[in-house]
Amino acid sequence: MRQIGWLLLVLPLLAVLTGFALPSAARRVAALVAVGALAVSTALSVALAFAVVGDHGKAVVSAATIARFGELQVRAGVRLDGLAVVVAVAVCVVALLVQIYSVAYLNDDERYVRYAAEVSLFTAAMLIVVLASDLIMLVVGWETMGICSYLLIGHYRHLPEARPAAVKAFVVTRVGDIGFLLGVLVLGVGAGSFDIGRILAEAGALPRGTVAIACLLLLAGVAGKSAQFPLHTWLPDAMVGPTPISALIHAATMVAAGIFVVARLFPLFLVDPLALNVLGVIAAITMLLGALAALAQDDLKRVLAWSTVSQIAYMSGGLAVGVPAAAVFHLLTHAAFKALLFLAAGCVLYATGQALMSKMGGLRTAMPVTFVTMTLGLAALIGIPPLSGFFSKEALLGAAYERVHGSGGGSAWVALVVLLAGLATVALTGAYATRLWLLTFFGPRPEPRTLRQPSPLMTGSLVVLAVPTVLLGIVGLRREWLGTWLDVGHTALGPTLATTALSLLLSFNGIGVVVLVWRRFPGADPVPAPAVLARAFYLDEIQSFLVVRPYRRLAQEIRDYDARVVDGAVEGNGRVAMALSSRLSRLQTGNVQTYAGAVLGAAVVLAVIAVLL
Amino acid sequence: MTGGEMEDVVAGVTTGRVLLVAVIALPALGAGVLALRPARFARNAASGAVAFSGLTMLASLGLVMGRQSGADRDWQSVDLSWVPAIGLRFHIGVDGISLPLVLLTTVLTFLCALYTMHSMPAPGRPGTMLSLVLLLEVGMVGTFLARDLLLFFVFFEIVLVPMYFLIAVWGGTASRHAATKFVLYTLLGSVLLLVGILVIYAGAGTLDMGELAQGGAGAGMAKSTQILAFALVFLGLAVKSPLWPLHTWLPDAHTEAPTVGSVLLAGVLLKMGTYGIVRIGISILPEGARRLAPTMAVLAVAGILVGALCCYVQTDLKRLIAYSSVGHMGFVLLGLSTLTATGVQAALIGNIAHGVITGLLFFLVGGIKDRFGTSEMSDLGGGIGTRLPLLSGLLTFTAIASLGLPGLAAFWGEAFAIAAAYRPDAGLARMPYVVLAGLAAIGAALAAAYFLRMLRIVVARPPDANPRATGVRLAVADVTPLEAASWAPLVVLALAIGLFPALVLTWTGPAVDLLIRAYAG
């Protein structure tokens, strides 16, 4: 089992090294390396999952020291338990499908070879986060994902908006990562070790204040990576990257990483409720913010991007009410249906050459496979029974409901906030998903009506993802299944009657209103949302006003200060010394002597001053 | 030297000692040969320099021989009387703190010689220039190997002369001014250093660094003597490092220096300052260090933040990288200022990482300047990413390494300097250090902002609509084989040290533990 774990870590890295070494003409080899390595990784992850689940999710650790800084050791190693392997399977499956899909989607892209290597690196980095037994190693994977997102979002060099979006993604998440790194260091220095097992074992023994601060610091990084308010602003802009990358970022890697890390370190978050309370409030805000913004977007991918912001917030909410198993459950189902939705959106973009829904319509008959699979994906997103999203969302809402009434991790008032926001978001989700569905697939087909048919590799990926989109909810139905695998005490993840009835009612309301308006005004946008929603409450502008512009001004001021005052003093002294020495050195000949004289003169004077003082 | 001493010397000759002396003697010999026979060597000066620096590199690799695992003291040393009248001894030795820096020096010098075969800056005269480069190597290696304070000072000073001429003669348009500023500034530092050394001699009666460091009690020096000596030595070395606000010679020197000058200046010269702070400051003057460490920490973090802010609005590539060095060396100084094993280890690996990565950055920027005749970012024209994919890829990689991405070399020094500052030595007030740790972490994140801005302007700018009208040079070649040969080792090192920091830390570890044990008493 240990060997499989290591292999799962090393294999994608080998694919990365090979991929970057290939010349840009070697498309076929690059595709073969990328897809082949991930296919083997997927098989390994499944084998590992069976082994670990058969062992009731007990953690197995294998690590070796790679660095020693005084008392502190850094170890490279794998920690294999239920949580790690279940998420690893999801990562591998989605990444494999993304790689297969990309072969066709980027068939005429001259930078494909490098792209494939970067996707492999992205996957490898996420696997490092998932399997790491050591917090420093986790940071390595965590930050590497940031740089991969930068490289991939900026993939299309001819798009002027690509590079600013790429820079934004990296810098905004890096701002959060200041906190993340500090949190890791506080924990590591506090516990005298970066080993996750040891830190979790000592969670109770560490000073409570230290743990609370460390958790808050970690949350900054989580908010950045998982696109939670107020560090969510990079995600919608990231849509300028190739569509398969959006699937990768939104489903299996970057945004899932934040949720995973909190689940991984959950015992720490139970030491003091402060961090979970903060997370709960952030979750409630982000849920509504994302869903409202999704309602008003015209760009198909941006609807899905905002929907991710909102759905990840559900997971944050699940963590905040003290049920990480429910959060991870939703992470898994979301990975399936969001990957499906993005890849399907990619098919639409590929076929129409168009990203704006106002210029689409009537694709239901022209693209039947895409239509059917995307319908399933949207239904899972809304949470229509018996699709996977229904069960995981109900598990979250049910957990919040139970927490309001009963006991457990997190605070009751936070659970109430999360529950109310969650229910409101259910209605909004129904509305924006239905709007997307109608605008894309129904109504009249605009001119020109020619479509570029997506290759079977692309539609095939959709069909494969449709299976877990429909069926994955089952794993939560029995206590012995997912709840046990995640080793969090046999959590029940089935639906709760009260919340289920309420949320179904709300989502049908959301769907119903949009359908009714659409019937009344066919072809028109059924949600005439104000600009404030389309611009997501102007948070981008606020960020630019409060952070970006002042920073630039500060930088200019400091540069000028450095040149005028700090260096000015030096140059001034230098001139005085030179003037003195030029008088002294009239007897000398040649430039070098002049300088040497100046140098020594100045030096001796200063030395005398230094000694006298 | 008497006959008896002579016999002792002959009896003491071993392969290890021969190599130790060779690491200093070979470049000295090379410098002499290239300087004295410029006519005959004019055409082959570069290959001659490659041969001498290559042999030096091999000799330095041989220094690893004879080390027992876990060795915490010099495992190789030579101690000869040199100028008895002033008590100067030729005492050199190699331990785990010296070795990585010596290797960094010999590798970088070799790569610089190799690079000169590809690109010789105006006004030519490769024999003279490479002779100076080899003389520079003598000074740098000697500084890291010296075990006698006076000898340390001599080597430390040797460096100034060749570097002055490298900048002044082979540099850019304003190079005279920059070179003079460099020399004036560092000579001022040197004088302070010399006075500091004399204070130590007056207080302890010896200049032998091993004896002085023994026991860590400051060799019996009074507390006030230690504080005075530390202040002088520290100021002298801080100019070199450079510590904010003593850094302003650096951007000018870098901007004007020829490529190999910049590479060696950033790659090695700055480390002579931080190395000296470890060897003389913390080892020999523990009380002085404890007293002045907080000041060092504050200035180090100021350097990190000012460096990052200045970089964000620079328009010249060389100047930008020079300012980024101020920030990176700030992390090294922060690590040292914690006076813990963690911090000193972080500083030592930070030194090496900065040498490798910033050396590579200056090579790459030199390559760009060679091709486009300018290092002003806005004058480079668009579309470099598509026209020069390999050069752009390398620049992207190196910038990412330099901004401290975990998994690449620079991360370890930065992250663990912050970790060390979070829990500094028990003799220091903790709260200010915790605040500084937070500020340093912010500085680390700001590095991402300016490096990505640089990549955005240099690599990712879309092709110009009408390149001819803007005067952009289009017919430039991507990375040449000689460039690739002189850059590839640094790429490999940046990756290898990033993935296996033990490559450096296993050497430095025992020596640092000894140092800190002695320091903590």
C-alpha cells in the first residue's frame, strides 16, 4: 500500500518532467505521456482506495526526512487514509477526463505540448496536497497549484485579458497564502513538527490561542484557493483560460484544495470555535453572492464560475457546522457534476465559437449528447432527486439543521446563518441553472447556424462524467459507507425530512418563476437582473480602489524616497568627499589614482569618526 | 621560515590540503598567466579561463573528501606563518558552512568564464577581463576559507579591485560613477570592518577565528567590547550584504556592470557579508550579536518590504533584479538575526539559493540585453514569448523560482527565516520578532506581484502591430548552445536544492548546531 501511495505521488511528476522536456511539435507523444500517466494513476488511486477502505480508512504513513532546520524537520511522505484516497480518486478521474478531452479541444493549438505538461503538474500538485503527510510538503503542492493556474489561465497569449486574469489569480491567492504559510509555521513551531499526524494528535495539548490563530491564518489561504469572499474575485476572470482548465480548477484541484485542507486538519478547528464561526459567516456571504452574480451573467462560463463560488461555499458551510464528511461528500459530487458542466460548456463553445448566451439558443436538437448530459449536470447542481447533488446538498443542509437544534462542532447561531443562506441559495440556484438551460438549449437558433461538431473524445468524456453525476449520491445513503471511509465517526449523510421538503419547495419555486417568465416572453432573458449583480456588487472595483491603486502609489513613493533621500544622502556625501579629494590629489595623475584617493580619504575620515564615537 | 617548520610543512602535505590550497592558488595562477601574457592568450583567453576555473571547480568538489558524516568543525585545514611581523598567518580551512559557498563561487566563476566565450562585452580585451574574474575568484574563495581574521580581511579587500575595473571598464554608459560609488561605499564598510577586527584583537589577543569562537563566550571579551566590535564588523559587512538603508550602491552597480560582473556580484559578493556575520558576528561576538540582533531584524524586514515595493515600479530589468536582491538578502539577514539554529540554517540555504537563482536571472537578462541592446522593459517590444520560446521559458522558470515558490530553492530560506523569527532565541524579545515574521511573509507575497508584472511586460506582451516602426529588433536567435551550457547547471541546481534541500543542509547542519550550542552556552 505504501509503495502504491508513493507511486501515485511520483508518477505524475515523472510525466511532468517528460512533458516539459518534449519539443513543441511532439503532440502525439505529449498526449500519450499525459493521458497514459494519469490512466495509470487513476488505476493506482482506485486500488489504493479499495485497500484503505478495506482497512476501515485507518491512516498509513510513510515518510522520509528531507530537511532539518535546527529542531524542525521537514519530511516528504504520504499519509493514506479514507479522506486522502477518496479525494485522490476524484482528482485522478477528473484530471484524466480533462486530459483526454483536451487532446481534441486543443487539436489546433500550437502550445498544446506545454499545456499538457502544465495540466500534469497541476494534477501532481493537487495529489501532493491530498496525500501529503507533512504540512510543508502540503504547502509545496498548494503553491505549485497557484503557479499552474497562473500558467494555464494565461494560456491564450493572443487574448489581451488573459494575462491580467492569470496574474490576478496568482496574486490574489498568494495574498491568502501569506496567512496559510504563517498558519503552517505557527503550527509547526508550536508542535515542534510539521507531521500532520503528530499535529492532530497534539491538537488538544497545544495552547488554545495558538491553535485559534493558526486556524484563522489558514483560513486566509483557504479563502484564496477556494474562492471564498473576499478573495473570490480571481475565479470569474479565470474563465479566460481554456475551458478544460476551468473544469480542472473548479472540480478537482484548486478550489477543492481549501475545503480538503480544512477537513484534513479538522481536529484543530474543533479546539476553538472562532475559526469555524468566521468560516460560517464567510460561507453564508459567499453562497448568496455567488448565486446572485450567477443569475446575471451573460457569459456561459461565468455563470458556471459564479456557481462554483456559491457551491464551494456550501462546503465551507458544512465545515462550519462541524460536519466535514458532508463537505467532502459535496466536494465529490460537485467534482463530478461541475466537471461535466464545464466540459459540456466547452462543447458548446467549441461548436458555436461563442461564449455569450444571448447569442446562443436552440442547441437542444443540434447537440443532443451535450444537451442531455448538461441537463443532468444542471439538475444535479439544483439538487433534484435522485441525482448526486441532491443527496450531498441535503446532507449539508441537514447537518446545519441538526446543529441548530442539537450539539456538535461549530456554534448554533452560525449553523442558523448557514442554514438560512443555504436555503435561499437553493432557490437562486434553481433560477440561474434554469436560465442557463433555457438560454442555451431552447428558443430560436441565431445565425450563422453552422456548428463545429465536437469530437467523440469530448462527448465521450461527458457521458462518462454523467454516471457519477447521477449515481454518486448513493455513497452517502448508508452510515457504513462514505461517513466511515472518511473516518469521522460514522456520520449519517442521508437527507433530513424538514430541510429536504423545504429546499425542494424552494428550488421548484426558483425553477418555476424562470420557466413562467420564459413562457411569457419567449427568447428574452428571463431574469432582467440589475447591473449590480452582473458586476458582482462591484467588488472588483472596490478591490482595485482599496488595494491595487494605493499599492502602486505607495510603491512609487517608496521608489522616489529611496532615490531622493536614501541614495541622495549617499551621493551628497560622495560629492563632498570627491570635492575634497580632488583638491588633495592635484599632484596625482590619472583617474584611478583620483578615485583611490577619494576612496581612502573618505574612508579614513569616516574611520576616525567611527573610532571617536 | 626555519628548517624545522619546513619539514613540518612537507610532512603535513596531504591530498586534501593540496586541494584546499589549490582552490585559491589555481585561480591566482590563472589570473597571473592571463594578465602577463595578453598577446599570446588574446585569442584563447576565454578557453584558458575556462580551463583554470574548471580545474578550480574540480578542486573545490574534491574538498568534500575527508569529511566524516556529522562533522561540525574544519575537516581540512592549512596553517602557515605568513608575515610574522604583524602576526598574519595563512590559516585556511573548510567546514560545512564554508563548503557550499565555496562550491557556489567556483561553479559560478566557471559558468561566467564559459559564458564569456559566447559573449564578450565591449571594449573586448578578454585576457584582461578574465584575469580580473579569476582574481575576483581568489578573493571570494579566500574569504570563505580564511580562518584568521586578518587574512579574512585581506581576501575581503582583494575582491574590490577587480570588481571596480569590471564595472568601470566593461560596464554600461554610466559605469564609472557606479563603480566609484561601489568602491567608495564598500571601502567605507571595509574600514569599519578593519577597526572592528582590531577591537577584537585588542580585546582577545588573537586573530585566530577558531580560537576566538571556542566556547562561544566571546573569547573572554568584555560585553561592551563585544558590542562595539559587533557594531563595527556588522556595519562593515552589512554594506556588502546589503542591508537597508546601506544598499543604494547595489542597483547602480548592477545596472552598469557587465553580465559576468552582475552574476558574481549578486551571486557571491553579497554572501561575503552574510557569511562574515555568521563567522565573526555570531560566532565570536555572541553578546554583541544578542544586543544588536533586533536592529538587524528590523532593518532586514525594512529591506524586504522596500525592495518589493521598489521592484514593483522599476522599468529596467537589471535594476529590478538588483532591488529584488535587497529583498532576498533581507530574508537571509532576518534568519541570522534570530540567533537560532533554524534561522542560521535558513540563512545559509537562502544564501546558496539566491546565488543560484539571481545568478541565473542576471545571465538571462544579460542574454536579453545582448540581443536587444537594452534592458529597459518597455523598449524590448512585444511577442518575445512567441519569438524566443526557450529564453522566455527559462526567464519564467527563474522568476518563479526567485519569487519563492515552494519546491524550488528560494522557498526554504524564506519560509524558515519566517519560522525562526516566529520563535527567536530565548535571549531576544519575542513579540517584535513575531510582528516582523508577519511583515516578512507579506514581503514574500509581494515578490509574486513584481515578478509577474515583469513577466507580463517582457514575456507575455502580444506582438506589436508594426514592429519595424517601433524599431524593435526581430532577427534575434533563441538560446545558443553555449548559453544553454552556462545556464543549465543553475536550472538544475534551483530545482535540485528545491526538491532536496538536504543537499545544502546536511553540510551546514552540524556546523550550525555547534555554533548555536556554543552561542547558547
